[in-house]
Amino acid sequence: DFFQHVQQQSIKREDRAIIENKQKFVLCKASSGHKHALEEVFSDPAIMLRMNDTKVAREVEVLNKFMRMMEIDPDRAYYGYDHVAKASEQLAIDSLLVTDELFRSSDVKMRRMYVELVESVRENGGQVCIFSSLHVSGQQLHQVSGVAAILRFPMPDLDELEEIAQQHAEEAAQGGKPSSTNDDEDKEEAVDPERRMREDVADMGL
């Protein structure tokens, strides 16, 4: 088979990179030879168990966890820079998922944004996983903007937070006016109590 052919050729060519790392090769079956077949391979628990100590295995595991979280607990699964950055400000990020292509952007400002986001999450004890855009897991992450986060605790949707904040601001503004009027009336009564008494007497017809 192909693996035996590789081993034989590596011995003939004295390819030490293959010879010294041959125990790291994992043989598995897939329905096709196309890149999308990797999803089929990574969904096999037996294969993932053998790859348990590799970077790819950790990436696939955290990506699968994020996808499950979107279904069962969406308030703990954020994606898109604005939402993820807001969660970072609240120290809510447990795991940050980001594709490496965002750090290769031609936009210097964008690169700096993502570098600062990664540094902030690490400083606050969060795990950072940087996915290769050439790998199937990185391509899956790219489909949800290229940046996502699993949160330590649920956070309502940011739009909902903004609406609540606006409602509070409006209530505070409306609540301030009557109290100001009452303060003026109390001040007026304190300043001229005799005039108020004469007006009351006149109202009673005395």
C-alpha cells in the first residue's frame, strides 16, 4: 500500500524526517481522497484517540465544542469580532478560536486588532487556539467569520444589552424631570410660606 511505499522510499533515500517520525503516521480509511473527507476522519473517535496529543486534535475538539455550544447554549458561543471583543472586555472568554489568515491581513489596523484580542484573552487566563486556514477545521471556522469564542458564563445578545441600556437611560431621563419639578415646588414653599397660606385662605373664601 501507499504507506509501505513511503517507508521503503524513505529508507532508500535516507529521508531521516520520515524515518524518525514514522510512528507518528496514523492510518485511517475515508470514502474519498478529497479534502472534505478529513471531516469524516476527524469524526471517528478511534482516530481522534490516537491523535490525542497533537495540535490538530486539540483544534478539532475545541471547534466541535463551539459548534455544540451554538446549539445547546448559544449565549456562551460568540462569533464575529465585535461580539467576541465585547465578551473579552467582560473577561468572559474561556477559549478563543481564530484563523491565522486574520494575522496576515493587508490591513495593518485589522492585524493589530486581532493581536491585541489574543493578548487580552491570554492575560485573562483564556485559552487561544490559532487555526490554519489550510486545514479543514480552519476553513470551517472561516465560515463563521474566522473568530469565535466559548464563554465562561452566558451573556445575553449584545443587541439585547444595548436595548436594555437604552431603556434604562430613557427611564432615568424621564424620572429626573418630575423630581426636579418637585424640588422647585418645595423650594418655592420654603422660600414664601406666608404667600402660600394667604392663597389657601382665599381659596376657602375666608
